[in-house]
Amino acid sequence: MNDRYDAGYGGDYEEQEEQYELVGYDEYGRPIYRQAQRQQAAPQQYDPYAQQQGYGYDPYATGRQQPVPPQQYDPYGTGQQPPVPSYDDPYGTGGTAQGGAPAAPYDPYGRATAGGQQPRVAEQTAYIPQQAGPSEPAQDGSQAAARPERDYHTEQFAFVEDPDSDSEDVIDWLNFTENRTERREEAKRRARSRLVALVVVLALVAVGGVGYLWYAGKLPGLSSSSGSRTGTATAAGAQNRDVIVVHLHNTKKGGTSTALLVDNTTTRQATTVLLPNSLSLTDDDGTTTTLAKSVDEDGSSGTRDAIDTVLGTDIEGTWRLDTPYLQNLVDLVGNIDVDTNADVPDPDAKKGSAPLVHKGKGQTLSGKTAVAYATYRASGEAQNAQLERFGQVLQGVLRKLSSDPTGATTTVQTLAQILDPSLTDKDLGAFLAKLADLAKGGDYKTALLPVQNDGSLSAQASASVVKDVLGGTAKSPDQGSAVRVSVQNASGVKDNTEKARVVLLNGGFTFLGGGTATTSATSKVVYTDAADKENATEVAKTLGLPAGSVAKGATTSNADVSVTLGRDYKPSSS
């Protein structure tokens, strides 16, 4: 580091640092410098009391003459030298000059203070634009008059522009605020839209549910009245019914059980009609047989047609249900609840063990126990008792089966049965789903078709089932088909029934067995419709009965003409 040597300390230096001095200010107020001139100071003797120093400092104020400083640069060109500050006048305001004479005050604007008033040269006066110029002294020597402020122009000032980054930050903040507000408004609009959509959906669901209940007749206070109106307004024969026949085959003990599943789509009432095995049917060749024999010998198609002939129904398909499939079906629906009417022993257990099925209400049956209960027939019981248990199991299964056609079809397909060609798995599933819906709603019942000991149908006993459930009257034969003739033997001779059957078949009539009755002296030929009077007369003639035996009356529900053979019937005469 170069230290500056002062002459006062006797240290001459060969090279001094370059110094700059202020010259003035430009029109924008910026300072102007120039390089200061170097001056060689004369060597001085050491003055221990600092009396000969060139700084104008006299600590003892002895009045010694101080050296005159070198002439300084006059930036304003006035020809005056600024005063040298001294101890007595450190600010150069007018103290004593050399030799004790008062020094002229320093005038930065170049005006003379000693002597008269000097005119100011404006073009040589320099000042800072931000500051006011020197004031003009008054003529009477009083305080200087206030100088009017200068009129500044825009180009005299320098303005600092904001950085671009700050502007971008402000823009980004405004965009963020705007986007945030827009997002809030958009969220509010979406919330309102979703609320409106939810209200609309709930309203549609409510209206649809009420409409469905009204259509189904399940609205409180309307179901019973609507049902009664429907039943009253629509005749029994004009109602629409879907019918399927079910044959339960006991694969272990043998034997079958038959029932009709009826869905009355007009009254929305479902019924299981139990058909006793002793029901008399007619084969395709006109031979009288029983329902049990027809199922074993004629198969599903022949039995279905025979039932249609006897009951006047229109069966749409046959569902063969073997006991293993019934067991699987019950397990698939998740067990059933049945009010059992008997204790069913376990066929695989020893005697004296607990029963497999207990008698009581609300008994839960699994697949195995349901099959055991549906096929159980106690010693000495009629076949109808076992048939009624089978009907209970069927209704219990329908209450647990899905009411959805797709779900019911899936259950049927899971059984993996080989169905009758007349009935597909989808048709069966859709049909069972309808029955399940009615069974869960309480619109389901089970009825037993009353059959006499000889297998014939009693007109009075079977009227409630045949007419109300299956249509009310027998199915009218198509034009050109054979007349159905029911023959009841009251002659006391058993073989007369078979002889009459052969005669009628040879005559082109359809024979229907009517069983036996109390012995009667005379034979009768009865018809119901006036259109059948001619047919009745032809039947009497074919059997060799007198024309007086023909009369209008009540016939069996499935026959066009009913014949009662009395003791006057002579087969040889036919």
C-alpha cells in the first residue's frame, strides 16, 4: 500500500496519487470532475509548534502570516479565488485574510462581495437543477429577494423504469387471482348442476316407483279394490293365463308328482294346481289311463296334450324336475321356510333316531330335507297328502327365488338340467321370476284338483279349480275336431264302460272316462250348449240309446256331451 508522505513530516515523495476535483454539474444535475494539477511544495523546516504548516492552523493564534495557498481553478470564470478556510473562519465566510484584512466572503455564483454590486453573468453561472439558484440581493442591502423557481421540463429528469420481472410478477398474480375466482365460480356452477340432476333423478325414481306400484295394484288402499274391479270386470274365461306343468321324479323310491304352475296375468294372481296321480286321462288312441301311467309311458308331450284335453288348458311347456335337481335348487336359493305338517324320519338313519324334518311352523329346510319332506308319504296316507307337501316346497322355493328374470335364469342354468324342448332355460327363468314376484307379494296360493276315486272329475267339486283357476270352462274344440264324450257307468256292469268306449271311438268321438256312479235304471245323454244338441243325438244313436234320453243339462267341465249308462244300456244293440 502506498502511503502518502506529507511535507510536514519531512517526507518528500516522488510520485503522488492522481486526484480529481469537482468542476460543476451538468444540466441534469450530474457532477463534473477534472484531474487536479500537481504542485511542488517548497521544502519547509520542521516547526515543532506547527507554525509554518500550510494548513492555516495556528494553535496559539499568534497572528503569524500563513502561507498563501496556490491559485485554484475557477470553474465559473469569475476571476475570484475561493477563500481559504482557517481556524478563525473554518467555513470561509468572511474572516480575516492575510495581514489581518477582512476577507471577501465566498460567492459560489461568481459575484464580487468587496466593492459595488456586480452584474451576474447568467451563462457563466452553474447550479444544480434540483436546487434553487442564488437569490438577487435587494438594492437597499436588505435580505435578498426570493428568486422565482425555475420552470423544469420533463427531459431534465431521469426516470427509472420498473424491472420487467416485477411487471411479470404482477401480471402472474392477477392471472392467478382471476383463475382462482373463475375456478370457484365453475365449482359452484357444477355443484348447482349436480344438485339439479340429483333432484330430477330422485323425482323420476319416485314417479316410476309409484307408477309401478299403481300398475301392479300394490298401492295401499288401491290393491284390493283394483283386484276386485279386475276380477269383476273380466270374465274368468276371458282372462289370460300362462301355464307350465311340473313333474317331480323320485329317483330313489320311484313315482312322480305333478303340478300346474299358473300365472294369471289379468288378475296378477299365481296358483299351484296339484294334480293327483289318479286323474283319468285319454291317450292319443283314445285309451283311458291315469296321470301317473301317462307320465311314465307317454312322456312329457303326450301327458301335456292329455291334460289339455281333460282340463281345457293350454300348457306352454313341461319342466321335469328330478329329486337331485330339486335338492340343488333349494340349496341355490339359500334354504326355504315351510310350515311342516309331519315329522319326516331320516331314511339313512337307524330306527328310533331323531327325525330329519320336525313338524312345526317356520321350519327351515335345506336341499336334502326339502326333498325328504316333498316326497314323504306316511303309511296309510293318501297320495294327496304327499302331493300337498310337494306344493309347499314349490311355493317355498318361489318365495326365495330371484324376481329378476336374469337372476332366475342364471339359477336355472346353474342346475345344468336337460330341459324339455318345449321350454328353454330363458323362458323358464322368466316365468319363474314372475311367480316369485307374486309369491313374495302374497298373491300366490296352492289348490288341489278334486278327483273322485275312479279318477274322474266331479263337475260340482272341480268347478272352483277348473273354472276359476284354469279358465272356468273346458277348452272348446277346434272346428272339425272330434266331439268329446264323457261316459259314466251306472249300469252295475263294469265292462260296459270299455264297450261304450270302443263304440264311441269307432264312431269318431273322443272318449273321456267319467268313472262309476250309483246304479240308475235309465241312461241319459246330456249337453250344455244348444250347438251340441245334434252331437248329443248322434252319440245316443251310436250307443243304441233312445232319442228320449237326450236332454239339456250340466256336463262335466271337459266334455261336450256327458253320458250316464243305466241298466237299460245293451251293448249288443250298439
